[in-house]
Amino acid sequence: MAKFQYLVPVDGSAQSDAAVTHAVRFTDIYGAELTAIHVVDSNIYKEPEIVEQMQAAGESYLDRVRDMAAERGVTVKSAKVLVGYPFDAILYEAREIDVSVIFMGATGADHSKRIGKIASRVLRGADCHLMLVRGGPTTGDYKNILIPTDGSKDAEYAAQSGVSTARRVGAKVSACNIVDLGHITDTRVVTAGGVGAGRHYGDVIKLPESAVKKMRQRLLDDSARIADRVKRIAESKGVDAEIIVRDGKPAPEILKIIREKGVDLVVMGYSGKSIVSKLLIGSVSEKVASTAPCSVIIVRGARMERVVPVHE
């Protein structure tokens, strides 16, 4: 059986070391193979002497990766210094070795709270899963895993992946679905099909309060059913899980849950349920990955479908 291939680009920063810690942890629990790279940015470093110095620095970063992996009993399959544009080099290497997951520090070397430019481009351009790591080096253990879901294919795959990780590390799972009830109003415009009984095309009518309550409750019930599918997946694998249903805008509500529950890992699908959300820059997954205070794994269904078996 072919092993999962993991890739961790490093730059010597604390965020990079944290990404290595998580990459090593996942390599260990899944029996995967780990490749580490450092990319000397040819857009910044052009003089041969400077490039050579940066390559030497890159080799020292890779030595640190080997040491960190060895402490956990993990062997680094490949480690190399590349020269080029970091974004292009990372994605090229990922495709060359058919990577399942790229592990990156979310904020880069500048210590900004916002997602780094390279990480942001990899998030949008990768065709594999991506783990964006926040915080300094940690143990790579997870206690509370949040799996947001909207019933889409990517979300279903994220549920499988998140539950798999939870089972292997003994974590608890929270499955959340956010439904925005704000668009439900107590007025309707009469359409062609509703003409009659004193109603005319284009009339604005007021709905009974009972009808509005019924619509809101139906949406909440549907939301709970979507989240319950994740709970059932978790329970089938012997993982403790709870359902969280919230009314509001998805990204802000997910971020609230992360803070309230002390979530240390979010696993979510990249594309949403609708065609629009698949095309929209600034989708819910991008917003959460860009601003969450914890590490986030973005799962791409297309990648899961190429891998047999799925993480379990």
C-alpha cells in the first residue's frame, strides 16, 4: 500500500518549527513519508554570493527538521534546498511527489497575526490538503477538534479526515453547522403562481408569525441533521462528538466556537455547498483559515478521491 506523502516547507522561523512539529506528528500517526524543503526566494536574493549564503542557511533549517523528526522516531525521506519563487516551488514539489498534505506556518516569518502571503497563495492554489499551523512549537497533540460542515462533499471528506485524526490522538470532536436565519423575513412578494384570493402579482404580503417561526425551525432542524451526520461518523469510530448549531454568519460564528470551546484544531472542507461558494474568493474556509487562533486543516475532496483508502 502506498504511503501518504507529506511536505513541509521551512524558513527557520518559530512558525516554521511549529509546522514541522505538526508534520512530524502526523507522519508518525499515519505512517507517512515526510519531505522538507527550503526555498531561497530568487525574487529577493539575486547575487550569487548571497544566494549561496541563503542556501547554507537553508541546509541548517533542514538539519533542524531532521533533528526534530528524529526526536519522535521519524525519518525524513527527503530534504532539499531549492532556488525560485516560494509559491511556485512549493506547489511544483507537491505535485511532483503527489503530496497528500502540505504543512505550513500560517503567518510566515514576519510574526504577523494575519496569514502570510505565501501561505495564502498556497491555500488557494494547492490541489492537496493544507494544514496552516499557528503558534510556537507544540507537542502536536490535539484535545478538541472542530469540524464545521454544510453537507457538501468537501465537508463530508473533512469529517472523515477529522474523525480519523481524533481517533488516533484521543481527541473529542465538535461538529458545527451555522445557519443564517437573518435572511428570513415576514414579508413575501406575490409571484405568478401565488396570484388569486385577492392577491395580485407583485403585491407585498405579510406572513403570519407562526409561518415565520416554522420556517426558522425547519432550517434549524435541517442544520442539526447535517451536523448529526458528522456525529454519526465519529461515533462509528468510537470518537466522542457533540453537535453545535448556531444562527449567524458562518465564519464569525465558527471563530466564536473556536474560542468558546478551546479548539486546538479545525478540520474543514475547502469548497462549500453552492457553486457560488466554490468560486468566491474569501470563502468561509479561507476566512477561517486566515484568522483562526488555532491550526486549521483545509481538506479538498478531489484529493481524497484520488487516495485509497481514505484516512481512517
